[in-house]
Amino acid sequence: MPAEDHRGSVPLRAEEDIVASRQKVRVLTQQLKFSLVDQTKMITAASELSRNTLVHGGGGDMHWELLEDGVRRGLRLQFVDQGPGIPDVQLALTDGWTSGGGMGLGLPGSKRLVHEFELQSAPGAGTRVSIVRWK
């Protein structure tokens, strides 16, 4: 399979880009033959993280990659921005904590919906969130 068939990116610069990211994740999870429940989990996580990238990070990109590990197949999504960063990552991963009037479900909720979750951020250095869900 050519590299361009198993990786790509979606810009997150405006509200409609959140919809585009959700649609792309839906197509990819269907292509991987994820169950409807697993599709919904990945699409929900992508929606939350796309919104965070746009609202808190000032925009960025969602990079996607289809994964193979032996017989396992999965999907990795990375949300990258050059925004102000997260001053306290541990606090941001606490249930109920919110930086902007939301429900506080974004990061901790997204973490619960996937098999692998990695967050890198520092004040002034932007944020990178990587998630993986396996079939």
C-alpha cells in the first residue's frame, strides 16, 4: 500500500474543519472495519481534540495514520498546534476541570475512549496529543 494511502492530515483552522476531521475519522474507521461502538468512540475523541486544537491552540492540524502490528490494525490521530500550550498537564487531565467554560470532558474523556493516549505540551510551545485505537 503506498504511503499516501495510509497517512495524511486535515487542517483545523475553522469550525467546519472540525466536521471534516470527524468525517475523515468516520471513513478511516469504516475502512478498518471498526465496530459501530469503536467508530463512535474514535470519532468522539477526534471531535473533542479537534475542537481543543482550534479553540485553545488557535488552530493546527490532525495527522492520521493507519497502523498494522502483526494481525492488529489501528488508527493513530495526532492533533498538533503552536498555541499557548497547557501550563499544568496533570490538571488538564483531571475530570471536571475546564479552561474555558466547557464541561471539562475533552482531554480526560478522550483518553478514556482510546487505547493509547499521549499528551505533550508546555507553556509557549504548543500542544501535541496522540491517540490510538486498535480494532
